[in-house]
Amino acid sequence: MINLLYPAIITPTLIFLFLLLGYIGVPLWAWSLYFATVLVASNAPLWIWILFGTVAIVLNIPFLRKTLITSPLIYGIKKFNILPKISDTERAAIEAGTVWVDGEFFSGKPNFQRMNSEPYPQVTPELQAFLDGPVEQVCRMASDWEIYRRKDLPPEVWDYLKQERFFGMMIPKEYGGLGFSNFAYSTVMTKLASRSFTHIATVGVTNSLGPAKLLLRYGTPEQKNYYLPRLARGEEIPCFALTEPNAGSDAASITSEGIVFKGEDGKLYLRLNWKKRYITLGAIATLLGLAFRLRDPENHLGKGENVGITCALIHTDTPGVVLNKRHDPMGVPFYNSPTEGHDVVVSIDQIIGGVEQAGQGWKMLMQTLAAGRGISFPASCTGVGKLVARVTGAHATVRQQFGLPIGRFEGIEEPLARIGGLTYLMEAARVYTCGAVDKGEQPAVISAIAKYNLTELSRKIINDGMDIVGGAGICRGPRNLLANIYTATPISITVEGANILTRTMMIFGQGAIRCHPFVYKEIAALNQSDVSAFDSAFWNHIGLMVRNGFRAFLLNISRGYLALSPVKGATARYYRKLEWASATFAFLTDLALFSFGGTLKRREKLTGRFADILSWMYLGTATLRRFEAEGCLPEDLPFVHWAMQYAFAQIQQGFEGIFSNMSMPVLAWWWRLNPIGILPSDQLGSEVAHSLQTPGQLRDRLTANIYIPAAVDEALGRLERAFLLSSQVEPILKSIKAASRVGKLPQQRPEKLVAAALEAGVISSEEAEIIREAESVRNDAIQVDAFTLEEYQLEGKRFFERTTRDRKEEMGDFVAVRE
């Protein structure tokens, strides 16, 4: 009897132990003991014991493992060029910045306790005073429509921006700036974005990637003391010239050149020639930061002839600097310009950081971008999201069709839900990322995730917003709140790393090497032929992959319930699902790395799907962090649920695409049968949409710190007043409808029964007056702009005259060149 029961007991025990060891991720010696136990239990023959013992001894004794397995493996990798080739520019990008919570997702077992303890900054009294004071005032000084008509900010706005140190927000107080944190700067940009894209383009360059940032980090004491106070006061208007016609993100293709030479006075100088484009503030800049390839034919600097990419400061009044034209980016009237330099001679001291930083330009730019990319445009796009949420929620309440506010129709509720849910998520990602940078992190991959995803989500939000407001969104004029940001949206998609490139190469391509626990160590060890270092990294990598394979399988079949959540309550399930997603993502990442080797970076469709999964894990984590940081408010749960369910639906789509295109049809079928997420339900979407159409703290917190004019002759001020009055009269109109249903009043629209309702005593005279006022204000708010033929043609004539003048100038230049 005991002999019969023995297999029935020992086999399930061994299977359970097998799964447990795999899920935990035990070291190699523990696996060796386990398999020895299996052999004992199965009465294995001697030859199997000999084979097992040989393999176990080789694997567990480092000297034998390195000699018999690791060294031949290194030889094979090098011989067959399996190692991906990494150029100097790629290496600088990969090494730029730091690994932050992005490394948790590549581990397959995120530490959510650590991730929830990361800073989530709040608005300080000092920052709130600046938002309510100078930022409010600069928004009040000129409407977006006025800026578009002028094709520039009014002179008084320029003066005010300089006076209040808007151009020196990130410059420390010791140099005359405001000394703001990244979060404070981001919050200001969010509010400015809700007023005009021209504001953020103008203010953003002076505070993000430009001379000030580079000087703060790399400048010599003399350069800092001279330039930073002038930049903070707006005495110098900066720009930075990087992009060329044939060199955008590919810095290796830069043709702008600087040559070191010795002048007659015995001092060293640079002779510079360049041709750049897409340079914001270029046409009006007084101080130009320039990236160029430095050559030193006579080796004056002691760094060889080809020194490398270098950054220098050029005063734009220097002979040979050409800044006499501007681009027209989507009609948005911020200064964006080409620039050229012809035999421009400057002192060698104009190199940012001095001679020591000669040749370090690309590294300097990558390290600066590692943090900066995650600040400016995410802030701007969050401001757009908040504005659209505010506008569409009000418009859906004020605008009526068939006797009902259009927000009552499910066709409108659907895009409203997307606007509300994504706006909540974007604000979470903005603040969470700023907290990391202010802590001292330089999260290059996270910054790329923030830039790519928030600009793309902003595009979705503004598209939905335009659909909701309909004809009022396409008729331009002072009443139109969305058309200009709609036309400006492609700008943020394009700059600071075009989104296609950012998704396919930066997020996953850089992340898989930089953020993975072992890949970069393996590459470094291979390049240095360090057998011991490679042995340690490689076999730990194999162990990690095995563990994540077990975890991915068990978390999948348990739908994440084997994972532990750091919190209890309504959001606990999302932490468990994130752990499920991370384990699967990490395992598939290793599978792809081992399967495709160095060719993986060319499989951009595949790496793009990996990037999507990584992005949405981060955005989901940021959403949960926001909910915790803000006190787990129950009224926020519809937004949290919507955002998280949407995030997991995107993760699901990414996994399905990977399985289908890595020839894993069975897994693709299983994931469709057992999805990690589906899109939010219609009921949940209705709750989010209703919140946008309901006055109160929830709507105000969702759209906090944007510009909402108090003046009712302003488009948003007018709409807000109509919204509040429409909400106020809704219960009164319901009482009139109720009277109509019981036959006390005729069966007509409530607005037409005000007099009858007043006479019948259904409503009071005060209520009747409120209805009349609300109807008048509502009718005014839904009007669109119209111009006389003379007004419209005058504007067209001005445009024609400008265009003709520009063409004549271009033809004059062309003729001069030919002659």
C-alpha cells in the first residue's frame, strides 16, 4: 500500500517544489540539489547520475564553468558578430542619465514599496503665489487669438516675461534667476500651455535645452558668472542650434565644423561654419549655443585632429552669423528659424566648459536631454489636456441638441471619458517624473517615455475635443479655444526627438541595454574580454530569465493573484497585474535578445511594441502613485479605474502583437482568451464623463492650475459662466419637466414654459429669472466668430504681402548666389 501511495505523494510534491523554486528564483546550487532529489526519488540509473554530476560540477565550480563554457561562448559571440555594434553616439545616449524605476520593470519583479516611496511633489505656497501672480498676469495680458494676429507676443508681454524672470526660472537665485525646481517650472509651463503655445515655446527654450542648462552643468565659473545673470534678466535671448538638413537625431552626420587655429596674437581661436534649421528663438537670439564637429589640424589642444562634437556660445552679432529668416511651424507664431555661419571667428574660451569639454558635446547634450525631455513637453501637453477637459466638459453641458445637453448622449460620453481619464493619467506622469528629476535622477528612458506618450495622448485628447465641439472648433477667431492648439500639436510630436524614433529606439532600444540588470554589464565585459565579469553577468542573466519565465507562467494562469500588493483596497488588483505584466515583459525581452542578438534594434516594429508595454507599465505606476500621494480619495476612483483599465488594454495589445510577430500563435491565442486587460466599460466611462460636466472640487482638481479668465468677454470665461448657470438651472428645469409629465403644464421644452411655470406656481420669480439669464448666457456662449468680407480679405492681403516680400528676398538671394 505504501509503495502505491509513494508516487502519488512524491510526484505532486516535486512538481510543487519545482514551481516554487522557479517562482522564487533560487541560485544554481539549489537547482542542483533539487534535481539530485528528483533522481533519488525516481531511482535513476548510474549513467544519468554520472551525466548529471558532470554537468552540475562544471556549472557550480566557477573555474571549470569559465574554462569549459564561458570562454568558448565569448569566442563564438565575437566570431559570429552576435554582439550588437554600438557607435560612439549610441554609447553616449545609452550611458546618459541614470536608471530609475524603469529598471524595476526589466527585473520582472517590481519593488512597488520603493516605487510608491518615490517623491510626488506638491505645489508650495511660493509656487502658488507665482502661479496666481506673474503667471496669471502674463496670461491675462494677451489672448491666444491676439498673439496669432500679431504673429508675435505683444511688446509689453516680452517686457513682463523679462521683468518677472520667466527666462530664468531654472537659473539659481545666486545668479539672479528664480531658482525653481523642475516641478515648479513644469507647473508654470502647464498653466502657460492652457493659454497659448507661443508662451511655452518662448519660455521653454530659455529654461530647457539651451545655453543656460549647459552652462549650469558644464560651464566654467567665469562663463557662469558672466552669462547666467544676463540670461536670467532677459538681457540675452538664447537659442541652441543642433539640427541640420542632414543631421537630426543622427549626431554622427553633423557637418557643421569648427577649426582650431592660432591667431596673430598667439591666442587660440575657432573658425566656424554651419547651416542649421528648426532653431526656436533663432531669429531674435543674441546668444547662440552651437553644436559642431571640432577639428584641430595642428593639435593645439592635445586631443588629436578630430576632437569630436563640441558645444560653444556664439554672440549673434559676430561677423558671419546669419539670422535673417524664420520658419512658419503650422502657423504658430513663435520664433523658429534657420541659421548659418560663414567663417565665424570666436575665442577658444567660448567652448562651453572651456577646453576641457572640447569633444564632449554629444555627451553633454545627451545628459542634459536625459532629464529635460521629460519636463517641458510633458508639462505643455498636460496643460493642453486640462484645458480640453475643462472646455469640453462645459461645452457638453451648455450645447444642446434635441432639447438635451449633448453630454447626455453616449456618443459624446465616450470621448469625454477618454479626455478625463487620460488627463488624470498625464498629470500623474508629469508630477512623478518631475519628482525623480528634482531628486537628482536623470532618467533618460523614463524621460523618453514621458515625452513620447504625453505628446501622443495630448494628440488624442485634442482630437476628441475637436470632435465634441464640432463646428465651434473649426471656425477660428477669439471665441475658438481649441483650433490653435490642434494645429500646434504636430510640433510637440516632432521636436526633441521625433516620436517614431523615440518609441522604436530610445524607449526600448536604450532601455533594454541600459535598464536591464545584466545586458550592459555583458556588453562591457565582452568589449574588454573580461571572462570573469562576463561569466558572472551571463549566468545571473540566465537565472533571471528562468525565474521570470516561471513567474510569467504562474502569474498568467492565476491572473496575477499569486503576486502580493503593497496596498489594500480598490487598487490592489492593479499592482498584481503590473507584476504579471512586468514578469512577462522581462521574460520576452530576454527571449528577444537571445533570439535576435544585435539585429533586434533593426526590428523596430517589434521594439515599438515592447516600448508600448514598458510605457504603459510606467504610466500605470504613476497613476497609482498619484492616487496614493493624494490621499486615496474615493471620488477619484472612477478616473483611476478608467486610466488603469485603459493602460492594461494597451499592454494587452502590445503582448498580442509580440506573440503574433515572434511566431507564437498559441500564446497569442491564449492571451486573447486570458487577457491582462480590456478597455474600460461604458458605465465607467459615463461616470468619468459625468464628473467633467459637474461643477465642484473633482473637476477643479482635475484641471488645477490652468488659466481660467474671470472676464466674461473672454472665450473660456464666457463658457464657464454659461456652464455654471446651466448646471444651476438644471434642477429647476427638472421640476418644470415633472409638472409637464403630470399634466400641470403643456408638453413642451422647459425653456419655453418659464412664464407658464411661474404662473402655475411651479417655480419662483427668482428661479424664472435665473432660467432666462442662463438661456441668454448659454446662447451667447455657443456662438462662433464671423468676419466681414473686408476684415477677412484684409487679413488675406496682409498675408499675401508678407509672402510676396519673402519670395522677392529669396529670389534676390538666389540671383546673388548665381552671380
